[in-house]
Amino acid sequence: MKECITYESLYSQQDIEAVMLACSTDFFEQSNNTPERIKELSQKFSKFAQVVSAKYKREIVGFIAFYDNDRIDYSGFLSMLIVKNQFQGYGIGSMLLKLCIEQCKKDGMTTLRLEVNRENERAIHLYEKIGFKEIEKSEDSIFLEKKL
């Protein structure tokens, strides 16, 4: 299946919103799964973030949204990584994450940070496997960082 996955950078708010809607039932944080919140996030992502979608044949199966524009601390921030549940375990999340890391390095970032829900064990395992280290915890979240 890996060889059938295509990755595409998205730029328009409409394209980003469409991808987010296609994956919204698989958001870990269901509070982000409302049309209003998706529209708000897609507008923000289209202006300030990089977004890459993953497709299997013609079906949207996931996406990643990240910021790599911090010219003070040179720290990227991974905002969302979503892979539809039925497509997890095929390396799609790892590949999206690797594309994010490569782009952050290319754009001069020296670290990549993220916040993940403490209960999202599958995501935490993926991030640790890629080399992210815990830097802080809160009641609901774990904050991770990877040196680039």
C-alpha cells in the first residue's frame, strides 16, 4: 500500500478545509470536529502553516499541518497529524512526519515541537519512535520536542 500513497502540499483554505472535513471523524480531539472549528483552523493554516495531504488512490487518508516560520527561536510546531483509523499502521503518519521534519530543516528550524493528548498513546509512540523527547507535562497534555 505504501507505494500507492501520494502526498500533496495544500495552499488554499478551501483545499485545506476539504481535507480536514474528510478526516474529521478520526480527530482524537473531537472538540476540533465542528464545521466552525475546521473552518477557523483551515483559514489559519492557509495563512501561516504548511499542510500536506496523503491520498490512497483518490481517497484522502490523512494530513499534517505545521508551522515552520519562527525566525526568532527557529522552532517549528506540529499542529495536527491525522491519519484515518482504517489507514493507520501503514507508515502514512511516519511519512507525513518525515516530510514535516525535512521541510522544517530546509526552512532553517532547529527544533520541532508539539503538544499531544496524554491519552493518545498511538501518537505518542509514533513521535517517540521518530525521536521526539518529552519536555513537559500538563494535566491533559504531553509536550514533545525533536532537535533537527
